[in-house]
Amino acid sequence: MKITAFAASNSTQSINLTLVKSVLPNLEGHDIQILDLNDYEMPIYSPERNQAGIPEQALTFNQILKDSDALIIGLAEHNGTFSTAFKNIFDWGSRADKALFQQKPMFLLSTSPGPRGGQFVMESAKNIFPFFGGNIQAHFSLPNFQDNFKDGMIVNDALQLEFEAKINDFKSILHQN
């Protein structure tokens, strides 16, 4: 099974990408591709630019999603919502194909330095993604990243158990497909 994973951030030190990567060892045997949103930088979406044509980067991003069997997305939260880098790709990609996420099983993750762990952006994604072909099968928010994540793993026992349960839920969905 081909799984595409990425952080919805253009930060080169994304804590959300770190969290995404911590899931991947649990998915051995799958073909996993990690995307870097910096590879899909394009003009900021506008209706006028849309009339001129959809950038090749958006079409390439969409094709990668289409070719995937499942998606893992680490949702960076900027001021309570999606990062500008992700929102721009989302806007362009959904103009090319409203069913951007193609009903692929999705595992959504979020984390932040604060106590809510990116829950605002998680709630936004859970509400918005289904309108764009999002098939959310599991989601997990990790609060206080710097306190709860050390040496590649979650150090809070209760959060680690919850995280493992979410990973197992996602794995069971993958085995059904």
C-alpha cells in the first residue's frame, strides 16, 4: 500500500513533521512517501490567477494524492488555522479537483508547543476536509510538544497509549482496503 505523509507546513524544523515521522515505523511493509511542501511553492491563489491556469506544482501535488492509497497529514497550526503554505496548496489543489483527497483513508495529526496541541486546526480540518474528499479515519492531537515528545517518542504514558490506539485504528483500516 502506498502511503503519502507530510506536514502541512513549510517549516524546515516542523514539529508536526516530527510527529508524522514517529508514526511511520509502525507501518513497515508499506511504500511511504514523505512530501515537503516547499517543493510545491507557487503564487498565492487568487481568482484572477486561477483564470490564467493552475500551476504545475498543484497538479503534481494532486497526482501524488491520487496515486496514494492513504494519507497521513501533520496539521501545523498558525494563529488557530492552517499554515499559509498548506492553505495555498489546498486552495490551488481543490480548484484543480474539488475531491482533492480522493476519499483516501486519512490519519490527521497535530501538535503545538501549547496545551491545546493544534486542536483548532484539527477541528477545522475535520469539518472542512470531508467536503474535499477527505476520509478521516483517525486523528490525534499532542499538546505541549516540547514537554511530551523526546527522543522520537511521546513520553507521557497516557498520551502514548492514546497515540498507539489511533495508530492501530488506522492500521486496521489500511488492512481492510
